[in-house]
Amino acid sequence: MFNYFGYGSNLNLISLRAKGVTPLHIQKAVLQGWKLDFSVEHWFAHEGGMGNIQPTGKPEDRVEGNFYSCPDEQLPQLDQLEAYGIGYDRIEVEVHTDSGKAKAWVYVGLPDFVKPGLLPTRRYLNLILQGARTAGLSEGYIKKLEQQEIHPFPELPEFQAPQGDFPSWKESTLDKHPLLTGLCGEVFDMSKARWKLDSLKPILGGKDMTLFHLKRHDTSTGEETFLDYLSGNISKEAKNYLNAYLHAYWKEFDYAGKLIYTSYPNSI
């Protein structure tokens, strides 16, 4: 079992579970002498800045969050999705819980991905606020989060696949192509992506990412199914979020064709 201090979107249990991590024990915690900011650059520009913490040495500064005890076998998955060793380092800190002091892993931004002045999106901040309220963090801390300036979400037209003679791919065989990824019925080739996106290849490669992104939206209950997406039984905001990712994938990757969901023949 490992102990982990979540202060960003992983403060939200729905978000954390969407990453494949289910804590065995949870209690709120405080990290003193550190401050929260949003200075870690996301892989995709429309997502703004991700949570980061930095030491100040001032005892009045504090970061509030959740202290999680989690199964050891879930740490590699968490490391991968937190871009450990690329966007974030993982270090041990001492936090204060209702049960006393405890050691926990925490993720802190690495220099190549830290960019001062970045702002969180409304979606990302909402995930943190939902988690903070559920955890019962202090009113002052929540109020400060509520007053946080946000990164504007782009207004984008509905994604239209480029014209051309592109192949069709089957969902059932996508896993045989580790440099291809699927989203909302489209396929993208990551082989020529810029180096900062290299860590995404094992996360996205050979998979359809529609449900993953859907469950990362702040309107998610964590219970959505792929059929909910196919039937349009998701929020307008979630649809816009998926559309923004289609544009982001197209900007960063090469378009590679259509994805046929053979498990859902009525969708073809």
C-alpha cells in the first residue's frame, strides 16, 4: 500500500477513479510551507495550466487536499497518467492529518513543463472544487479556489474530418497499432508528434479515448458508458469538451481515418 497526497484534480474521487486508482482509505490533509499554483503546462493548450505545488518555507502557507492510502499495484498507472519523470516528479512530503503527521507521495512539476502565469480551465477548477467541498476542506481554502482566475475555453466549430482517401479502422483491432489513437469515431497517428507528447503514446496508443476524456469532464458522474456517448446522453458541455479534444488531436497528430465501433453495430 502507498500513501498519496492529492491536491489537484485527484482531490476529486471521480477524477481519481477515472485514472484507475481506488483508494482504500481517505482523510483530508494539509501540507504546510507550500503553495498551490497552476504552472504545469498541459499536453494540449486548450487545457491551460495543471495544478502544481511549490515550497515557500513560510508556515502560514498551506496546501489542502486528500491523504489517500492506495493499493501498490495502482501506483504505476497513477505515475503514467501524472506524467511521472516527464511533466512531474514524485517526491515524499510530510502532511498533517486528523490522525497526526504522515508521509505521502506527491507530484510536483518538472522544469520543462513549468510555465508561470498559466491558469486552470473552468472544468479543471470545478473538479478541484467538487473534491474540496466533498472532503470538507476549510472554508477559506475553498473561497480562495472559487476566486481563482480561469483560462478561457476555446469556441470551436464542430470537428470535420479532412477530405481525402483515408482508411477505416476497427475498434477491435486498434490495439495492434500502438501509435494510433481513436476519439469519437476518428483515428489519429501520433508517430510524428512533438517530443513533449512522447509520454502520451503509451497512454493513448492503441485505444479509443472517448470514454476516458468523457469521465474527466466536471459534469461526469463516473458512471457513463460508451452507449451514453453514442446515444448523445451526455451534457452539452461534455460534447464541447470532446469536440475540443478532436481539434487538439488534429493539431498535434496526423489524421488517419475513421474508427468503426464493431462492438456497437447500430452506430455504423
